[in-house]
Amino acid sequence: ASVVDANQIERACNRSDRPAANRRLSGCIQDVADLMLSGSEQRLAATFFKDPHKSQEIRQSDRSSHEEFWQRWKEFGETAEIYCAG
């Protein structure tokens, strides 16, 4: 990933209006994303913070690439929840 692409999920999380969003949590989520998601997957996922409906469009898509991404996204979410909860 280039410097411009780095930390996309962390930045999107910090800019979101979610009450639980904070620098520590956003940084932790980014750490997990770096381990589990490719750069292009992180770019796509970062858009979900601004447009949550987009995640539903991807989830309901019939494209195999979207189905594969959604499986990784679910695994990422479960891992981030466990890893970043404390």
C-alpha cells in the first residue's frame, strides 16, 4: 500500500459519527485490517463508514468477488471485535 492508502479504515473510523469511535479503537481496527484485508479490500471497507448502505449492496451482490470479500469482511469483523474489545 502506498503512503496515501495507509490507514484508510482508521481514518474513516475516526471521521465517523459513531459514538464508540475513538483513536485507540480505530487504530486497533486498522491493525486487524492490516493483518486480514488487502489494500483494495480496505479501500472498499473504508467507504462503509461514510455510506453504510454500500455494505448492504456488497453483501447482497451476486458477484463472486463481492461474496468472497464479504466472507473475509465478516471474519475481519469477528476478529476485530475480539482483539479490540479490551
